[in-house]
Amino acid sequence: MFKGILFIFAIFCLSVFYVNGQDTVLVPKTFYYETGTKSSEGFLRNGKPDGYWKAWYLNGKMRSEGNRKMFQLDSLWIFYDEDGDTLQAIDYLNGKKNGYMKTWLYKTTEDKKTGGMVSKELYLNDEKQGMSYYYEDGYLFRAIPYRDGKKHGLGKEFEKDGRVVVLLEYANDFLINRERINRYDETGKKQGVWKEFYPNDIIKNEVVYRNDTINGFVREFDKSGKITVYQKYEKGQPIVMDAADTLQRSRFVEEYYETGQIKFRGGYYDDKPVGMHKEYSVDGQVIMGKEYNNENMLIAMGALDVNDKKQGKWQYLYETGEVKAEGNFKDGKKTGEWIFWYPDKTTEQKGRYASDRPTGEWKWYFPGGKLWREELYERGKEDGNFVEYDTTGNVVLKGQYIEGEKDGAWYYHSGDHTEEGSYQDGLMEGVWKHYFLNGKLFFEGKFVQGQPDGKHIWYYENGRKKEEGNYVLGSREKKWIKYDAEGLPYLIILFKNDLEYKINGAKINLQR
């Protein structure tokens, strides 16, 4: 029976070491399909694949190419579809993804093939680290920062012209804030806040526009984030702001009923409202509060009591005037149902507060109205079921929280595979399994208090083992075996205290 071995994803790490008695001779080898077409070729060392390898489809188009060093994945590997178009390009070191993994997708309609790069993800030892980039229709659509495999930090969404139009703030894999910036209206005029950033994501400048004209404060920053320019503009013209001028142009206004009771209080700068403005009833009760920012834009309004605590219904506004959020206060704390909107008036999120802390069910939505996330809160902490969806309605994250910590069974859909396992007090616990998108097992391993423990096994899509080994509370120990795609072992490494001390039976000494 013909065994056409396609040596894919098989390179070894670039490590400089001395091995007593290690055979260093590379022997060229070629394999063929039953039809006689070449299936793969490369080199063998001690009967195991090493060095540079290539593989082909039955139609003769190249399927993959890349290098091994001492049997482990190393440097760049490239994978192609049956038309010869690139599917993935992956950098490896020490047998793990280290560097960028680039992915392309294609679709064929009416005999026309279209597509291109869809992602460029940075890895360190098989975990996403740093900034990853995602593309739509050939342009950069989103940049997401990762730390230890989780979204963390400042992400961005872009328009086709390269403008940053949304800022995404992540913490421990969760989106905690979303800000729309750098927007044109339907007539092509700049509106609202515009921001630029240095390459390290420190803000470079912030400008407020109204109808394509600078109107409000302009702030500029140096590369350390220190403000260097703070200037107010009106209708495109800078306003001189020395201390004496500021004092002269500022005024505090009070108006009274005929009875002598206060009717209105509020501050102005150049006759334009700033800060909190209060309107009073004839019996001295505050009936309305209106809050203005330094650009004289109304940003919130609602009722206040005599102690200036917010009471009853309040609305928060975008600087362009659209309602951003609406809900009730009691004694200065959010209470009851609150709804948040995008500027286009579609719902962004909604839920309830109790004493200024989220409680009960909260729902988040994508722009356009599709459900994004469902979660439950108790006393301000996640507590209960949690579900997150992609834009097509598929579940990408599902599990349960207890008092703000992940607990019980969780499910992740992460790019090219899914993950299932349990948490206890926020730490991975018990057996975790990963699956390819076709449902076949990709990984199985046990965790104790967040640390890998016991036997861990990885698989190829054909069901054969790819790698297996043992952990003792996070430390690799004893025998680890790597297999080729046909299930034949090609590398055996012995570990002690997470350090290699034998490779294929030969002791090694690492050069430092």
C-alpha cells in the first residue's frame, strides 16, 4: 500500500548545541503518489525528515514548503491551495509559531477567483502577543492588541482611506470601551473629535470639528504623552487665553424669580455655556441640570436635587448632538434600565443598574443591530451565563461567571479551531479539548489551578498524533514525542524541570 508522506508543518527550532554521537548527514529523499506524480521531497537524518521539504498536490501544484532544523519547525513555512495561491505563511522557532502568521482566503464565483490576505497575527511560543491585523476587501479593517493570547490594550478600526474611525479598549479579552472618532458627515464635512497617534499609540493630537471647521479645544502631545499645546478655537480662529483674558471673558450668571427665589445658575465663557447649568422651580427645587463641556457642547441633561445629586431621568449626548445614553439616577447613582446608542441611533448596549452597579441581564449589539454579547451581573460583577457572537450570529465565546470569575464549562471559537474546558475561580481546571473546524480533535490536556498538568496530546487533522508529553504543574517533564503526518515518531526529547537534556537518546549541551 502506497504511503505518500506529505511532510507538512514539520521544522525544528534553531538551537546551537553539541550532541555526542549525533549523525549530521542529510540524505535526499523523494516520495510519489500511486500515479507516479511527486508528492514530497526533502532530506532525512537518521531516517527522519529534516532540512528543507516541499510537497505537491496531485495536479502538480505546490502544496507546502519549509525548513526543519534538527527535526523541529524553523523559520518560514508557506502553504498553497490547489491553484497555487498562498493560503498561509507561518514563521516558526523551536517548533512553535514565533512571528507573524499570515492567512489568505479566496472565493470563486462565475469562474472568477477573488480574495486576498485576511489576517496577519503575531505569535510568541504559539500564543498571540502584540498587535494582530485583520483585512476586508484588501484594506486594513482592524488592529487588535494581544497579551498572552487575550485581547488587551488599545485596538483600532479603519476606513478604506486608512483613517482610524473606532478606538477599542480591551482588558483581559473583553471590550470595555468603544469610541468613534475621525468622522465625516453625509456631506463630507468633518464632525466631532478627530485624533492622531504616534506609532506607539500615544495620542499625538486631538481636534474638535463642527461642520468642517475647528471649533473647540485643540490639544497636542509629545511622544511621552505630555501635553504641549492647549488652544481654544472658534470658527477656525485661535482664541487668546492668558489668565487675565480668561478671567475677563468668564462669567457666572444667576437669574431670580420676582419673589427673589433663584431661577437659574450657570457659567459662561465668551457668552457660551460651560460646566453645569441649573434651572430651579419657584419653590427652590432644581428641576433641570445641563452639563456642557469645554467646547460649549451639551453633553448631559437631567434633574438635580438641592445637594446637586442627579435624580430621575438623564440623557448623555454625543458632541454632535445625538443621544448617547439614557437612564435614571437615584441620589446620584445609576438605577433601573439604561440604554446606550451608536450615533446612528441603533442600540449599542442595554441593561439595568442598582446603586450605580450593573445588575441582571446586559446585552451589547454590533452597529446595525445584530446581537454581540449577552451577560449577567450581580452587584457590579459578572455572575451567570455569558455569550458572545460574531457578526454572522455564530457563538464565539460561551461560559459562566460566579462573582466576577470564570467558572464551570467554557467554549471558545478562536480562528481556525474551537476550545472547550472548565474554569474554577477564574483558572483553567480539569481536561481541556481543542477541535479543528471539521470537528476532529486538535488538542487534549489537563490543567490544575491554571497550570498544565499530566499528559498533553496534539493531533493532525487526519487524526494522528502530532505531539505528546507530560507536565507537572506547568513544567515539562520526562518524555516528549513529535510525530510526522503519517504517525511516525521523528523526535524524542527528555525534559527535567522544563529543560531539555536528551534528544533522540543523545545528551545535549546548550551553548550560551
